[in-house]
Amino acid sequence: MYAQTKEPAPQERESPDPETCWALLERVVASTRFQRATRLREFLLYVGRRSLKEGCDQIREQEIGSEVFGRPDAYDTSVDNIVRVNATEVRKRIEAYFEAEGSHETLVLELPRGSYKPVFRNRAIEPQIVEPNTSAEVPDPAIVPVPEPLVPAPKAPHASDRYLLLLAVAIITVLVIACATLWVQNRAMHKSLYAWQSTPSVGSFWSGILDARPNTDVILADTSFALIEDITKKPIPLNDYLNRNYLNQLQSQDMSQDRRDDLGLIVQRNYGSLGDFRVTQRIIALDPLGKNIHLYYARDYTPTLIKQDNVILIGSRKSNPWVDLFEGSLNFTVEYDPNRFVSFIRNRAPAAGEEAIYTSPPAPDPNSGYSVVAYLPNPDQAGKVLIIAGTGSEATEGAGEFVTSEDQLAHFQKLLHVTTLPYFEVLLKTTHLNGTPLDAKIVAYRTYPSPH
């Protein structure tokens, strides 16, 4: 017999008081999940204070964007989704805390989807089965002990027993063969999906990126943003791009109301370049199961992610403002002349035989362009940065083909006399026909030692 003791059902237990809830929230934000995520900690502390300390029943998205992320008080949340993006990340980290460090917590914190008000509830406790102590029981004197029967000598195995033994061996053999077959098939499928891993140059280069850290973020250029810079003829820095201050600047410029309305429509569109998409397709094909590579649009990316992941930036600084963070480390930069509407490559420190400026030639050689591939360490952490940009869509696509081509990477290794590529910058001249890259020749390059 077993006796069962039940804990009170969750709904029968007392609701947690605000002081207990606040103490739990402080333990969550002090955990390793939030240790290096300053903005996410501020997010959670703000909504917790508004709910527990100030008794606010509803916390609005626009309020959080203004108080935590520095957005204007009346900014448009349909255009700027920074609060929703960060709320998703906060929810993931809260769940991770209660699965690991906070697995002992009896009180649980949640941030329900569709709401920014934290909810606290008692964690359900499974009923425990307790076996009573029977060591003090008094034997019944009426019960007479019965002696154990003698164990007979083992008999010779019967024919049916031998049949069952053979059947069991056959079943085990079939299972072993099936498991071995599945393992071989799985290996073959993995090799077919990740065929690049068996190629010397591409495998060595991309394994250093995709196998080095948990995540690699591919950030697509914001062509709508580049179009705004074309119209206004003014570069917009990364900080203004992130906090959307440039939207207010557009409205204050000396231009007609129709032009302001046109700019407002452009801001709401997510345009992209065909060359950028093709480069992204080549990179995603390296991780067909999507285990390591994650795709982001430039306006949806956050500084928190760039500190913890590897980063691949598609496009120049003009259309991908995140390149701003690394331009100080680059020798070859893709720049833009707003007066002539021309992109060009600047060589900041020309070596012997090199030019200071490389501009796509006009007719009779219009089917060529220049591009840059930069492979650098992230200065803020141990991750890696890969920048792929060109003076045009076809040139950018040619650069993407360079970093995914076994022949081209092997040629570059031979040129450097190395078996593993170091950190580098390479300037390429690409030729194309009817929008299709044909060739990419190395014009100049720089190599850098590992920071470690």
C-alpha cells in the first residue's frame, strides 16, 4: 500500500505579492541570459517597474520604444518594429532562464505574446508518492512462515525455447542492420547537402565561419534607404538609421509636400537588389537545413545580435548602414558620388602599381564593375565579419560567387601561399553579360594577422 500526499492545485495557492515578484524579476535580469544584453535588461526592468511598482494595467508599445529605445514620443510603430523584435528575444531568454538557472524557482515570470505586461504565476508542483515506513510493523503471530520450495535442477532447453532464442537473435540482427543502413543513408544525405565541406578551399573558409559560433547572421541591404539618399543627396549615419531620426529630418527639409509624401511611401517599402538576393541564395545553400544561418533585413537587425553572432553584410554602406561599424578597419571601401550618381572603390593606402580610385568604366566596356570582399574579426568579440559589396548589382553578385567558388578561393590561396586563408580584403574586377557575372579577377588585396 502507498499513501499519496497532494500539493494544493496551482489555483488554490495564494497569489504572489509584488515584492516577491520584483525579487524574481531581479534574479532573472541578473542571470547569465541577460548578463551582456543591456538593452534587454532595461526592457524587462521597465515593464516590470511599470506593472509592479506603479500598478499600470496596460503598457503600450510606443511608450516602451520612447522610454527604452530612445524613439520620438509619436514615432510610427507600424514602420519601426524594434519593440516587437526585442520583446521576442526577451521571451526566449526568460524561457531559457527557467529551463536552466531558474529550474528551482517556485514562481514563474512570463511576458505573454501580444502584451508587454509581465505575468507571475506559481509553478505547478507534481504530486509526490510517499512509501510509508513499515520497519515498526508487528508481525501477525497467526501467520505461519512457509518454507521456500526447492529449486529444481535446470532442464535441457526445449525445441520451442531454441526457436524463440533464434527468433530473438534474428530480430536483433535485423535491427542492427536497419540502424547501420539508416546511419549510412544519413551520412550520404549529409554529404550531399553539405558537399562544400569536402572541398579543400571552400570547406576550410566557410567551416571557420559556420562552425565557429552558434549563429551566423546574413543582413540584406535596404535598397529603399539607398533610394532616399539618392533623392536627398545626403548620407545618413547608422545611428540616425536605427533610431529613425532621419524620418523627421526628411519632413523638415526644403522640398515640396508631394516630394515628402513620395519619400514617406519609399520608407514603408522593403526593396532589394537581385544581385544581393543571388548572393544570399549562394550563402544559404551552404546551410540548407538552416541550423546556423539566419536571414535579416537591415532595418530589422539589432546591435544586440551583432555583438554575439558572426555577421555577413551584403551591400555597401550606402544601402547597408551596418557597414558603418567596420569602415574604419577597411582599406578598400565602396563609396558613392551623389552628384554624378556613380559608385566607386576607394583605395585608402595604394601600394605600388595600384590606383587610389576604381570606377566602373563607361562604354565601350560597360559590362564590368568592381567589388570588395572583406573578411575581418569583429572588434567587439571573437566572432567574424564578412562584407560583400560592389559598385553595382552584378559586381556584388560576382563577389558572392568568389567566396563560394572552389576554383577562385583555391587560386587566392595559391596567390598567398597559404593552406588556410587569413583575414583579408580583396578588390575584384568583375565582368558580366546580360546581368550574369562571367569572371572575377583579383586587382589588389590586403591580409591581416589573427587578433589572437
